[in-house]
Amino acid sequence: MTTKSKSRPPLTTRLRATFDSRRTKNENPVANQTVALDTDSLRLIFEESLNAQPFQSAIASSLAKLIQPNIKDALDTLQPVVEAVCAHEVLLRKANSSVENLIARLETDHLRYDSKSLSGLDVEGPIRKNVEYKDTNSESPIKHLNLGPSHKEIKSHDNLTSLTEISERLEAQNSKINMLSQDIKPIKDFVMGFRSDTQQSDAATAEFKTQLDQIGHLVSVIHSNIGEKMDNIKNEIECLKSKVEQTSSGDERLDKVIAATNQIDENISDLKEKNRDSELLKSTQTNNVMILDQVINTIETKLNKLPAMLDRIESHLTQVDATRDTESILLKQIISKFSTEQNHIEKFEGLLASQTSELGSVIEKNVSQLELLSDIKSLQLNQKDVLSKLQSLNTIYIKENKSQQSRLTSINDQFSSLSLALSTITIQLEEFKNKIELKEAAQISSLSKENAETKISFQAIIDGIQAQTQLFNEIRENLSAEILSTLHSLGQKNEVQHNLLTDIKEADVSAEILTSLHDLVQKNSDQQNLLTITRGAERSEDILNALSGIREINEGQSNILSLFRKEDEDRSAKVLEKLNHLEQRDEIHGNLLTGIKEADASEEILATLNNLGKKNEENHNILTEIKESDVSAEILTTLHDLDQKNEAQHNLLTEIKENKVGVEILTTLHDLGQKNEENHNILTEIK
């Protein structure tokens, strides 16, 4: 057995770990490729999700809804919201850039780790996930390393979790944008309602302006028409004044005629009294009465028709009185002349005829005056109609003014309420903006903290990877040096055995075999303490028990090899079970060897044979492990040398078999020869 250092684990466990790691060598590039593919796929997924048409259309629609131009006041109120959305978009771009930088850093770290792993582990391959070493001083297993593809899985898991967290944050930000758009919808609806109200008010004011323009035009037209009509009325009034003056003169004449008729009646009554010329008086009386009745009737009808004109003509009665006085004087003179002479009666009849003609002319004048009065009344009616129309227009204008003033007051009230609502909305928007800024600052601080934490975690992972690469390099150097040293020691020991066997071939077997085997026992210091020569039990039975145990071990080894050849999938578990079984048998074999301590003088041969058996077991285990793993050039050369030396030993053992040696020695040497043949077959398979 080789010497075991106290600071390092046993050689078999280290070789086993290296062989197990080599067994999974081809899995490492796949894992690296899967990690690289995971990062690339995640990067592509995020790029596609960010560059996807629904995501961009959703952002564009939300921004379009927020940035639609409505009214200047509404734009002024919505400007901070638009600025907040732009700031949020800038934050999204920063988050995208940070995600791309993180993916780039992951790729650089992954490439750096690949370069280090390829430069450091080009021979051994990936190390086993959990390697248990046994310390020489303590029996408790120590988990020395916890390496392998698991740390890459952890790294990829961390990357996935970080990317999922980033995607969740993006979804939360998108939900916040949607909430903000929903919060802005009522403001937008209010602004649209305000816009529609303003449009309606503008339309109403435009209609009101058109109506005012029409009313002003109508008033101007009415004013111009009234001016013209007033001029016409003034002219007609002047004509009426002149006609009224004429009628007043006619009335004076009528008064004179009435007074004259009264005087004629008086004169007729006087003439009746005198009874002069009764027939002539009767004829004249009848004529006068008829004429007077006609005149009176016509005058009464005309006077009934002219009550209003008399009120207007009172100013002219003074002149009529003056003319009446002059006519009464004239009538008095006529009456005085008619009473004296009958000639005067004829003259009086002439005067009556003249007066009747004058009365006809007066009647004609009265008819014309009546016509003028009817025209004046019609003009008064027309003027009243015009005045009523003007009053109605004035009332309509006043009503329109009142309605417009009420509308203007309602519009002013609406404008004041809208201004108050806009002020409240601006205050709410400012508060909402402050809340959004606070939330965004908190999100930015949380993102910065999480980025710092991710940086720290990635730095810790990088440090762990660097430490693992250093450990891999140290393990590789230690294992390569130990393997070469152990193989070199095995080669030297085989050389010593070969020299001893050549000496045994040339000399007698009894004493020289014992001395040579005694030298081998001294060189194998690990077995000297276990195989000290003692006194005790019977030699033959113990030797047979030991050889039977060796045969069982060799049968177990052959079974293990057959199982290795048949079952490649369940190799690791079965190898461990068989190794545990062999360890139990080694313990049994150790107990047997402790019993051999009490044997006779020939027990030295048995001890040497046991040492050779254990060495062959170790060689067998090493060769089975080498069979299942990739072997370097140096190991192949050393194994080739061992193959040649085993062949030489086999030849020497066959020659020793021909000599006269004890039965037990021959059987043990025969078993050793079979074991060497099995090793030779394994080595040929390895070649």
C-alpha cells in the first residue's frame, strides 16, 4: 500500500472523483450551450416583446389618447400629464437599456466563465456535484466541494427570476399607464363636453349676432321709412292745415248763412203779420223752408261727422267770429232795406239765390274736407299701426336684450364654474403629478437598489466561479501529480517484484522466497503493522480460509467486471454496492489476517501473498475505473509498462509452477495468475 498524507484525502476517492467528473465531461458543453441558449432566448423574448406590434400599438394608443389636441386651455391643463407620460417613456427606455446591459454583462460573464473553464478543465471535465472525502484522522465524511452544473442552474435561475421581476415591473408600469389613461378619461370627457358647450355657445352667440344684425337692419330700414313717412305726414299736415283754414272760412260763411236764415225767419214772421202778398210769401217760404231743411240736414250730418275737426279748428274761431260780426252787420243792413221796400224782397231773393249757390259751393267744399278728414284718419290709423309695430319691435328688442343678458349671465356663470372646475382639475393634476413623481422616484430607488443587489449577487457568483476555477486548477494539478507519482511508484514496485521473481526463478524457492517476500513486506509499510509474525493457531486451516477469501474476492471482481460490461446504465450504483461489499469482505479478510497472526513460521509467505492480493485488488480497482474513463497519454504509457511487467510476472509464475513448491503457495500463485490474466484482458480492452 502507498503512504497516505494527512492533509489530503485518499487517492482512490480522488481518482474516483476525477473519473466520475470525466464520465460527465461531454455534458459540460451542453450545459454551457443551454445557459447561452437560455440567455439568448430570454434576450430574444424580451426584444420581441418590446418590439412587438401590440405592445407598441398599446403605448402609441395610450400616448395618442393623452396627446390629442382639444382646446388651448385643455392643452394647458393636460401638458403636465403629457410630460409625466414622456418621463415614464424615458424610464421605460432606461429600463430597456438596463435590461440590455444586464444581458450583455451576463453574456460577457458567461463567455469569461467558458474561457476559464475551458482553459482550466480541458483534461478532467466537470467536477462531480457533491464529492465526499474521507480524512485519514477522522471517519466523518466532509463535503469538500459543491460544484458542477448546479451553480450554472442557480445562475440561470437567478437570471430568470431577475428577468421575470423586470417583466413584472414593466407590466406594473403598463397597468399604471392604463390607470392614468383611465383617470384622464373623465377629464377628457369633461373637456370634450366643455368644447361642445363652447361650440354651442359660439353657435348661439353667432345666431344672436345675426339676429341683432337683422334687428339693426330692420330698425335702420324702419327709421328710414319712418323718416320718409314723417316727412310725408308733415307735408300732409301742412296741407290739412291749409284746408282746415279754408274750411274754417267756410264755417264762418255757414254761420253767417245760419244767422241770415234766422233773420229771414224773423222777417218772414214779420211779413206774415203784415199779410203782404201772401202767395208770394208762401212760395218763398216753402222754398226757403225746403232749402233751409236741406241745408240744415246737410250741415247736421257734416257737423256730426266733424266733431274731431272742430276741436282742432277752435284756434281759428276767432277769425270766424270776426267775419260773423261783419256778416251780421251786412245782414242787418239787408233786413233794414228789405223791410222798407218790396224791391228789396226781390233783391233778397237774388241774395238768397246767390246764397244758395254759395251754400252749394260750401257743401262741395265740405265734401272735399270730409274726404281730407277720412284721409287724415286713415293716415292716423297708419301712423298708429306704425307706432304699434314700432312698440312691438321695441318690446321684442327689449325681450331679446333681456334674454341675451340672461344668456350672457348664464354663460358667464358657466365660464366661472368651468374656470373653478379647471382650477380644481389643475390642482388635482398637480397632486397626481406629485404622486406619480414620488412613485417614480420610489420605483427608481427600488430599481437602483435591486440593480445594486443584482450586481452584488453577480459579483458574488463571479467570485465563486473564480474560486471554483482556482480549486479546479489546484485539484487538476494535484491529481495529475498524484496520479503520475502513484503510477511511478507502482512501476517501481512492479520492477522490484519483477527482479524478485527473476531471482526466485534462478534460485531455490524455500529460503530465498522468504527473504525476498520479507523485503517486500518491509517496503510495503502500510501492511507491516497488520501482518506481524505471531505465534498461535494451526497453519493449514488459516491459509485455506485466507485463500478462500481471496478466491471469493476474485470471484466478486469478475462478477463486477461482467456487470460493468453488461449494464452500462446502472454502473455507478452497482459499483458503489459492490465496493461496499468488497469493503465488507476486506474487513472479513482483515479479521482473517488478524487470525493469521497466530500462525507458524511459513506465515510470512501468506502475508506477502495477502499483500500481493491487496495490491492486485487496488490495481484491479484502478484499472476498472480507468477502463470506464478517458485516459491521458502518460497513463497509457505507464499502463502499457505495467502490462508488459505483468506478462513477465505471469511467465515467471508459470515457471515457478513447474518447480516443487507447497500446494497452498501454488494455489495462491495460480489465483494470482488468473487475476493477472483478467487485468491483462482489461488492459487489452483499454488499448
